[in-house]
Amino acid sequence: MSDAALADPDEILRRRALLGSPAMAPLAPYLAALRQAHGDVPDPDPLDGGAEARLLLLLETPGPRVRGTGMVSRDNLSGTARNLRGFLGEAGLPRRRTLIWNAVPFVIHSPGDPNRAPRAGEIARGLAELPRLLALLPRLSVVVLAGRIAARAEPILRGLRPALPILAMPHPSPTIVCTSPAVPSRIRATLAEAAAFAET
């Protein structure tokens, strides 16, 4: 499979055909409700764990390029996805144990707009949807919050599942990763710790 598998339109079609798989089916009503309330919401990658995930990796918001695939995936054609693919591979995390999602799960960019940070109201609306997602992840054993916006989910998560390990790491975007050699080191350490929790 190529470095960015979802650069291939045939691969996008193949994965979209897998959205009805047993691991993905429990998420379908949640996604439908999100779309009714918020508009454009991408699907999780069906090659990942779906409702059977043991690790929830929460990013910030779908970037503008997600419209090309309609999926939140480590295999999207973006710098963040490329970095994440590499870091997850180094951590030895089987993708079937992971669910990659966003604190703000809906697309906030109009077509053709550049990437931007979500506004306060968008963040609040996104985080309000998190309890419904957690209810659909019965096997969850660890959450990783990537970046400052995702970090705002921590109080909600602790209120819902006080015993659930919650780890924080920098966002894997190229802009953040390149700021200091300490950033990729922190990401690697966090994902290695998360991998240990995901094994239990």
C-alpha cells in the first residue's frame, strides 16, 4: 500500500464499502445524528478499530483536505496524517485497536478556505458530543489527547470514566512537530505508554 493510501480513489471506494462492518455499525447512528446537527462530518477509517477500539486518539478538527476522502484517517494526504502514521507505526499500535477522532468532529472550513483553529463555540459544540461517543466504546482502555484543543476534553472524560487513563501529547501537525526536537520525543513517549494500556 502506498505511503498515503487514500491518495488513490479506488482505495477510498474500497474503504467506504467497509463502513458497514461489524466494528463500524454501532457508530452509524452517532454519525448520522452528528450530521443532522452539524452538517459535514467525516467517517472514522474502517480499517481502524471503530467501536471495538481500545485507544481513542483525539485530535482537534478535520482539516480542509478531509473532504477528499470523507474519512478521519492516518492515510489521508496531509502532513499531520503522515506524521501520525509514522508515530503510530513506531509505537507498534495495531490499527484495529485505535480510533482516531476529533474534539470538534465536524468540518469547520468552507470549501476552498485555508485551515484555521476552531472557534470557542465550535469547540463547545464538539465537546458536547463526546459523551455519546464514549458510550459506544465499551472496550476503551486509554485516551490520548493531541494538542491544546483536544486537551479541553479531559474534564469531560474524567467525569464520564474516572478510572480511564488519559494521556496528553502535542498535536502531530508538521508546524508543531518542527518547533523543537522535544516535540516528537514527547509524542513517541506518549504513544508508547498508550500502547501498553491498549494491550491490557
